[in-house]
Amino acid sequence: MAPTMKSVFGMFVAFSVTIYVYGNIMADFRNWLSLPLILVSLLIGCLAASLYYRFGKRKY
């Protein structure tokens, strides 16, 4: 099944939120507005969504 725009956006949101929350719990629980952590979580979410889109389009 080919990925749709909603599923790719859902993967982006899921990975970004998961990495952000995990990073805040493991790094510093008091610093919720850490700009580097926000940027890293968005970057990892974007990477995961693009990989999902790229490998989801392959025909087997």
C-alpha cells in the first residue's frame, strides 16, 4: 500500500513528539523549551517520514 500524505504526516508527528518527550525526560526534565532539542526532534521526524515515504512507494 502506497503511503498517503496523512500517513506520512502522521509518521512525522509521531516520531517528532516521541523523540522530543524522550529527550526531555532523559536530558533535562525542567527545560521543555530547549531549541536544540526541538530542532533535533523535528529533523529526526522529517528523516523518518521521508524514509517511510521513500520505501513505502517501492513495488514488490
